[in-house]
Amino acid sequence: MARTALLGLPRMGPERELKFALESHWAGRLGADELLETARGLRAASWQRAQAAGIDVIPSGDFSLYDHVLDTAWALGAIPARYGALDRDSLADYFVLARGDAERRPLEMTKWFDTNYHYLVPELDADQQFELRAEHWTATLAEAAALGIETRPVVLGPLSFLLLSKGVDDPLALLPRLVPVYVELLRALAAAGATEVQLDEPCLAVDRTSAELDLYATAFAQLKAAGLPIALTTYFAGLDVGAMLEHVAALEPAELHLDLVRAPGQLTPALQALSATGTRLSLGVLDGRNVWAADLDAALERIDAALAALGSERVTIAPSCSLLHLPYEAARETGIDEEVRGWLAFAAERIAELRTLADVLVAEPVQTDVLLDASRDRQRSRRESARTNDRAVRDRVGLLRSTDYARDTPADERRTVQHERVALPELPTTTIGSYPQTPEIRDARRRLRDGTLPYDEYEQVMRKRIAEVVAFEQELGIDVLVHGEPERNDMVEYFGQQLAGFAFSANGWVQSYGSRCVKPPILYGDVSRPEPMTVGWWRYAQSLAERPVKGMLTGPVTILQWSFVRDDQPRQETCTQIALAIQDEVADLEAAGCFAIQVDEAALREGLPLQRHLQDDYNRWAVDCFRLTVAPARPETQVHTHMCYSEFNDVMEHIVRLDADVISIEASRSDMEVLDAFTSSQPYPNDIGPGVYDIHSPRVPSVEEIERLLELAEARVGRERLWVNPDCGLKTRRWEDVRPALQNMVAAAQRRRAVVGVSA
Ligand code: GLN
Ligand code: ZN
């Protein structure tokens, strides 16, 4: 009979118990034993929930106190020399790698594929040695067994471990040295009672060359020889048909898992490729990355095809990936409108769907409809609801023409009229938008939310903060001011809450890194903007200022990227709707007299698909959506954008195509090297503000330091087009640091202006 499997479970606990336990532990208020006890309780509860749902294959070892890649490095003994001697039994030492201490920087953190989960990047060196400690898996296996629950250990595979690491140019050269350690691990798991292992190799599906696959084939043969059946698990991308898929099938693992939500096209060729083997196919038919109730009939079609081709003994049904990226339980979200809530499936509902699928497979035909009725109702309600079919929005998108995506004046002409409208000095200074979010500000927002602060009192509190920022910036001599964003808790949530088509959960947390969780907005319907969202705050700020105050908006791609978005239409279409909604705000700011409007696209780059063949299409529509947002702006309106990173080399042509009048980027920590991307192939045609103040640290940069950075920047892009600004918004900093830092920034700009005769 086909079996059901889960590839991984949420870690934080339904009430984020792990987060709070970790943070109390780090603050010294909770002992290590209590922390471990909390973790054990959470694991037990997850296993028991899966068992109660009748799931056949329940994962263990996927749980982590911080991050599973760190756990793997720790277990393999891949601990960088710069940490000195660490005790691998010590929880405190484990957390040093994750969080650093007074002398040691933590491991670098980066995004786990295209999720908003961040993993710690193992640091290897060319003669890296490995030394196994298998307890992370053997102990949890035993822990579950003691509860009477058989589990399948989840291990990050050697290929992905090496490719996710840094420090060596050719990480796979370490494979021959690493594989014996994995063999040892597999043997230890078997000795501890495991009957199978889930070996996660997400990297296998992301543009591997045939040379890499050959190396892996050798490695995998050795792993197989350890004797423990291996469920080779891919997700987030599909194995390319015609090369990778056949290559991977030829490895003949005991089981192969495919993500059929991301890449449904793999199924038919996989069935062909596996037919002559003994490999079992695990069908990732339920979305582990998004929050929508599944179309179970569509899933059943795929399952039936697999059953027909392979027979029921060789089919597993599963979510597409670990449920780590889903919140706990949608049913508890009673604050979300009932109709919309019915469309949602978080981890608990996903497990129930898996159960239903399994039940349908063994049900009498007459019972099938009964089992599927509720699911079909949800699908129908969602498809037919007015919330997902707003005529006005659809008509507006339908009428778009290519000319709607471009401003009607070339950039250099715009530049001239903008300079005529507002005379700015050389090296104009500005900030990125937010100012410190003080406890007073947070408290006012919280009290507004829970109803204890009337709106007009709240507005007074915010106005005071805005006045403070405007006065501060004017006194300092900043050229283009901001209002400081005190009214925003989050740059996406703030807009989502004012747009039609978004819902907000009370408890829909997902792990971002360590103890940090995010609660993404849920974009369920057609998006429109009922009323102006920022104009009132802007107008107030401008009324106090002599110099222009920038309007401050979040761009469509970033809103899309940081939300759970609907899966019933292409992302491009959803993004276009958001772009039009933000466009309305651009128009209203402009009509109110706003000279400079900044549209932040912090997440433009992180939306880039994992596989190269999908990237062009994304870059095209993502940039189009930005262009659409600002296209109607008159030539004399200065459009700014901001991006929070410093890797532009491979996306430069798209950055140019944004056609923003001014772009600000992160640059201070790269010593302006990021600007090479803006000069190497073709010079960047518009204005640019490379960050000269690292806002990620409380350190106050000196005037000389900033001057030096400006000098470097002038040498690269010339003074003509250069702006002076921090790397990013200042909301996480304290006024004590921000005041002197910005003072130094303005002083440095003034000193550079006094140096005449500079050219690129
Ligand atoms: N305007 C936002 C701010 O200053 C930009 C933040 C971001 O791009 N991450 O906070
Ligand atoms: Zn930023």
C-alpha cells in the first residue's frame, strides 16, 4: 500500500515556545536543562501529532535548537579553527558558532534557497578534516522510540552540505573525504535502530553539471553500501528532464523524493526513468511552502498515475518539502474572516490533507466523495469568491499596454527638469527612510492596535516623532529629508494592512533564523488600494520642512516576496496588481506636491529563481512591475529606489532597466567595491547613493572614514551622479548612535564638496 511521509516539522511550537525558551536561556534566565526539556517536549508533541494522524513515516533529527545546517557542521566536526577548542558536548559552545561572543564572530548567515529561512554557512578549508558525532540523530531516534514512535532520521546530504559551505573554491573536492564520515553516520543510525534514512539533497536539483553528478554517483554508491536504505530527497526545484532526472534515477536510491508542487513536469519522466528500477517514488504533492488548502483531486491524479506505473508498494505521498516553512495551525486563526480561513492550510491542516489522501486511496468508491467534499467546497469557494475576482482590478490589469511600463521622458531630460525644480548641491545627502523605533513609538502602535489609545492621540504621538526627525535633519543640513517612518512596524505589513486582498494571522509565525520568526501577510485576493496610505504623514512632514521630504513606499516585488501569496495565478499577475495599487499612491503623493518618491525594493534580488533557466523571465517581469509602479510620475518628480544588498554583478542590466532617477545601495562594508558593478560593463546612467554608514552595527563612523569612502566612490562613479546616504534605514539603531553618525556623514559630504576638480 502507498505510504505517507513527512519530511520535517515546524520547530518553534504552537506558541513559539522554543523561541521564548532560547531567548530566556541566552539571557541567563533559563538553564540548559530546562531549555533541553522544552525542546524535548516540542519534539514529542510533533511526533505524537503525526502519529495520531496515522502518518507512516515520521521524521526525527530535523529539529534544531538553532539551525539544521549548523547541526550538521557540528556533528561532522566541521568547526572553523578560528573558534579555538570547543567542547562538542557544550550547548554554550554550540551557540558560539550561531551567535558569536565577545571575541568571536558567529558563522555567516544566508538564505536557505529561496525561502525566508536563514542557515549558518559552514566554513571549510582545503584540508578540512571531519570527525563524526552522531548523537544529534541517534539520541532523538531513541527519544522517539521511547515514546513508542518509529521515526526516520533526516540528514542533510554531503553534496548539499559542501555546496552550502564556504571557504574552498572547489567544495566537491572534499567529497571523498566527507563520504566515509557519512557512511559511519549511516551505520550508527542503523545500529541505533533506524530502518531508513532521509538524505536531503536539495542542491541536487539546482543546475548541477554532469561532472558534479558523476562525482555524486561515486559518493552515493559508497553511501548505499553502508546498508541503510536511503530516501534521497530533493525539493524547491525540479530535476531537469533529459539529463539530471535520468542521472539521479540511475543512482537507484531506495526512495527518491520529488517536489511536484514546484516542478510537476518531473512526474511523467520520473515514472519512466524509475520503472525498470526498484526505487520507490515519493510524491511531494502537498505544498510545504505555501498556506493554501490543496486541490486534493489534482493531487490524486498524480498519485494515481504513479500507482498505475509503479504499483502501490513503490509510492509514498508527502508534502513537497519539510513543513518547517509553514505556521502551525490555520484553524486557530479566528481573527481571519471565515471564508478566507477556510482556504488556508498550515502545518496541521497539511498533515490532515495527507491523511485524507491516504484514506481516499483505500476507500470504497462511494466513500471517496464524502472524504473529498470539504476540500472541493474550499476550492470552489476560493475560485468563485468576489475576493479573488475583483472586476475593476482585473479590467485594469487587462488594459495595460507596453507604454504603461515606461516614464515618458528619458532619464537625462528628467534629470535636467528635476534640477530646475529643486536645486541640490553636489553630493546631496539623504537617508533611507526609517529612524530609531523607540519604545515609546512601539508602545503607541501597540496601544492603538489593542484599542487603548484613540487614533487622534496616536496621531499626535507620531506627529511629534515626525517633527523631531524633520527638525533634526534640517538642523544637520540633510538635503532631501524623510519623515522617519514611526508609523510602520514593518515595511510590508504596513502596506498590506491598508490594501485590499491581504489577511493577517495572529499566530502564523515561521522561523527566519535562530529564535527569530516572521509572520508574513497572507495575500489571498485581488489587490487594490482603497485609500491613500502615506500621504497624510508625508504632508505633515513636508509642512514642517523647507527642503523636500521624500515619499516612502515599499515596492511591489518586495511586498510579493515577503508575503504568502496566492497560488491560483502566476506570481507575475499578483505582482502586477500590487504594482498598480502602489502606483495609485505614487500618483497621490505627486499630486500632493511630493518632489522625490522612494520605492524600496529590498527583495528584488532575493526573488531570483534558483534555477538559471527561470531567471530571465523573473527579472523581466519583476523589473516591469517596478517600472509600472512609477511610470506615471511626471518628469520633474524624482524617483528613488533602495536595495539592501551589495551584490549587483549578475543583475546589473536589470538594475539599469529599473530606470530609477536615484538608487541607494548597501556599500560601506564592501569598501565601495560594489560600485565596480556599476562601472565595469557600461557606466550606470542615473544617480547612485552607495551607503557610507554601516547601519548594521552601533559603531559611529568618523568623518574621515566617510570621507575616504566618498573619495573611493567619486573615483569610481564620478561626483556628478553621487549621493551621500547610509546603507539602509535606521530603525534598528538608537538615537545616541544615529545623531553623531549622520552628523559625521553630513560633515564628510561638506568637506568633499570643498575639494574641487574631481572627476571620474
Ligand atoms: N525605507 C525603509 C527603511 O528605511 C527601507 C528598509 C529596507 O529596504 N529594508 O527602513
Ligand atoms: Zn535597506
